[in-house]
Amino acid sequence: MLDSYAVVGNPISHSKSPLIHAAFAQQTNQSMQYTALLAPMDGFQAIVENFRREGGRGLNITVPFKMEAYRLSTHLTERAEIAQAVNTIKFEDNEILGDNTDGAGLVRDIIENLGIAIEGKRILLLGAGGAARGVIFPLLQKKPSQLVIANRTPQKAQTLQESFNSHGNMDSGNFMRFAGEKFDIIINATSASLYDELPSLPSDIFTQAILAYDMMYSREPTRFLKLAQHQGTQQIADGIGMLVEQAAESFYLWRGIKPNTKPVITMIKSLI
Ligand code: ATR
């Protein structure tokens, strides 16, 4: 029987993870299968237990179950513990190991694929939901000069800042609080692009930026990326690189082999 893996979410039909992992498996000669599983909103735990009973080796977890996966894990990697969310599960004997590879995926995409150092840079992170929370610790580990969290609801940004303050130099507030300030890297971790919306950002926030990064992706550049380009940001990037890199980190946890992500990023871009 082939080693079996899957991604669980709701919705799930749009997921590119089966294609990505099939490409990794082929490239590295791994005998495995990887499917997509739709979990009912109140049926995540049952899906996980059933998959495990049938001999499944590991799972990716996507919206909206990452916090439930965190609670279901019997032990956690440090980065999952700090993110308080799990996107990768590995079944080991009687244990469920929970990991979070999202932040590592973002950091690898910025540093390795886009060729931009994070060390010493001033970063503006937009959003204070689960997506933002998952990337803060891995970003801080790369020693930016400051990480500023800005959110439509500033209290949420402040709460996040308070829980990560000991890991690096941080600040937080609403979007307008940082009008006129210079940021090197601006990352959109809000869900605005999902609804073709744009956070109400100060004008000219992008003019001196080296990179504008949208963690979402779509066929056309998002409104966030179009504005950044219009204001003269040197480089723009959507979340496809992060998607493939977080998958590669999960694949490594399960199989102990690092796949080559570049051709897979190119392949997924051609399909969007
Ligand atoms: P996720 O898990 O994707 O982070 P979430 O936890 O629901 O989802 O968080 C969504 C984030 O996107 C929040 O920071 C939200 O801002 P609020 O905290 O003020 O609600 C932000 N967001 C969503 N739509 C937005 C919009 N149109 N403009 C600005 N921020 C938006």
C-alpha cells in the first residue's frame, strides 16, 4: 500500500496541494499518494481520526481548521506552539505531531526565491488574524530592524504585538498611524484580496518599498499589488511561492527529503 497523505479544509476543491505534492513525489521518486479531503465544519476531528485509522501518514490542514488541528495535536514543534496553529500533521506511533510551515514558507520565498534579505529591514505586516499570526515568529527570527503590525481593528494588532514582543523589535496600530513612514517590505496578510478589496492604506506607503508581498494569489495581480506597482515598489510577489515553499517544508517533515521548488512554482503559476 502506498504511503497516504491528504489536505483537509472547507472549501477544498480549489486546493493546489495535491498537484504540488504529486510533483514533489515524482521529482524525488517517493511512492506516495496525496488527496484532498472536504471536512464538514463540525467534522474535522472525525475526518482526521478516520484517515489515521486507515493508515494515513500525514495531513496538511487549511482554512478553517488550523486551530482545531493545533488542539488535536499531542505534541508540537516550537513554531506551531508559538503560532498557535497547525498546518501539518505527522502521525507517529500513538502521537500526533503538529507543525506549522506557513511562516517558514514565506521567509524562504522572500529570501531564497526573491533574493531579498530580511535582516535589518523594516517590515510592515498588514492584518492581525490567523494568517498574520502564523508568520510573525519566523519573520522575527530573521532579525528585521522592526516588525510593525497594522490592522483595521488596531486592538487586535496590539494584542499580537504583546504576545511576540519578547522575540524582537515591534510596533502596532491602525493603518493610518504609519502614514509618511518608510518600510522596506510590506506584506499583506489580511483576507481583503480574497474579496477583491484593498485595506485603506496611507497614500505613498509603497513608494520607498523594496518588496510588496500579497500572501493571497489570483490570476491577475491583486489590487494590493497593483497599487504597490503603481506607487513604484521595486518588486511585487503573490503567495504562490509561499504556498509551494510551505508544502516543501511539510514534505520534508514527512519524507526527510527537500524537493526542488523552482519548477513547481513555475508549474503552479502557469495553472492559475
Ligand atoms: P485569516 O485566518 O485569513 O487571517 P481572519 O483571522 O478572519 O483570517 O483575519 C482576517 C484579517 O483580514 C483581519 O486582520 C481583518 O481585519 P479586522 O481584524 O479589522 O477584521 C483583515 N481584513 C479583512 N478584510 C479587510 C479589508 N477589506 N480591509 C482591511 N482589513 C481586512
